[in-house]
Amino acid sequence: METLYLKKMRKLSIIALALVALFATSCRNVEKSKEYQALLAERDSLQVVAAAANGDFDSALRTINEIENALESVRAAEGIIMIENQEGDTNRAVAEINAIQQTLQENHQKIADLEKQLSSQGAKSKALTETINRLKEQLDAKDTYINSLKEELNLKDVQISELNEQVSGLNESIENLSSENENLNTLNSVQQQTINNQDAALNSVWYCIATPQVLMEKGLMTKGGIFQAKQLVDQAFDNSNFVKADRREISSIPLNTKKATILTKHPTNSYELVTDENGAQTLNITNKEAFWNQSNYLIISIK
């Protein structure tokens, strides 16, 4: 289809030929004739219109070049977005997408303005129309792709947020478990200490090694009389007068005397009194269980 520019140029050529023919027909006063002046005026008008039309097409080409350059920059930005998305930098990726969407919107407006301009001038060109349609399709395709990419990033942000919440919940659970474990450890420690104390109490024994005089002073032995021998008091003993020991650990007690008498009741086959080369005696407990079976107290009188 013939463009407005070509129509104007064809009409301008016809007027030029008419001027030449008119000038050749009558040389005298031809320049002053009304026909000649009218043709000149129309020629000048057509030249102005043709120049304007040519300028409009130049402007259209510049706009098309700007749009194509913008599309090229969008393609480059898409590669950057993919890299940032792979690296997990979603904030920068979203910023790039917003910038691309702004660019696409601006170029949609440029095409709309260009179509409006060409339509108002009645300019029609198959090649130009095809180019504009191609650019519109490319911009629409970019719009669709960028929107899908933005939705993907938003979904990724949601998933990351959900994962962060799960991690936060797990951390809280771990903290609670750690606190419970610490409490259990404390409770176990207290219970173990209680068991140890009870065990120590069950295995605690007391012994006192002293002369009869000291034993009487401590209230562990009666004074006796002319017809009554000295003997142990028949009452509970005061543990402060004794040395505390663990029956599981004590095996021998040095008596540091040449003569010792065991006053408390203990099976004779559960111990022995051993005399060293200096005559000093030592009590060796040979059967701990049997030795302490009848009493947890051991009182030895020495001289």
C-alpha cells in the first residue's frame, strides 16, 4: 500500500512537470500567470509536507531503535536475575525485575504513541506495521516472562519464610529440650547425691579407741564397783565421741598399744589382732560383712 510520503512525492513530481510544460509553452509573462503562481504555491506546500513526513518517519525509526535497544538491555538483565536467583540474592533480583517492568511499561507507551502519531498522519507502511507488531509481541512476551519470574521469586520468599519459621520452631524445641535435659541432669545429680548420701549412711560405721578412763569420761563405759565389772553403757552412743568410717573401705586399724580389748560384739572369726615386731597391735578386719553385722560401733579399750 502506497504511503502518504510517496503520494506527496508523486504529486510533487507531477506539479514539477506541469511547471516545465507551462514554462515551455509560453515563455513570456509565464512567471506572472495565475496558473504558474498556483502551481508554485502547491509545490512549496507539498515540499513542506514531504519534509515533515520524512521527519516523522525518521522519528519513528529512532523510536523503534530505542525500543529494540531497551529489549536488548532487558535480555541482559534477565541473565543477571538468573544468577542472583541461583545465589539466593532475592532482594536484588526483585529490584532488577521492578526496573525491567518499568522499562517495559515505558516502551509499551512509546509504541502506543508511535501508532497514534502515524495514524493521525494517515501514514501506512507494511514494513513499519510489521516491525511495530513484532516489537509489541516481544514486549508482551517479556511481560509474561517477567511476571512469571516475579511470581517464582515471591513463592521462593514464601518458602524461605516458612523454612525460617520451621527452623525457628526447631530451635525453640531444641532450647526447650536443652532446658529439660539440664533440669533432668540437675534432678539426676540431686537424686544421685541423695543415693550417695543414703548409701554412705547405710555403710557408715564408728569406732573409738581409748583407755578405760577416757571411755568413762566420754560416757561410753560405766565405772563399775567392788562387785560389778566395768561395762559399756546400755544406751545409744553419741557419734561425736567416735571416728566415722565406711565399712566397705576400712580393713585395718592401728591400735598403737601392746594390749587391746574389743568391748563391742563382733564375731571372733571376722577379725584378728596382729602384733608387730615392736609389740604394737593392729586390728585386721578379715570379713567386713560379718564384722559389722551385729553393730556399727566398735569400741576398743587399750592400756
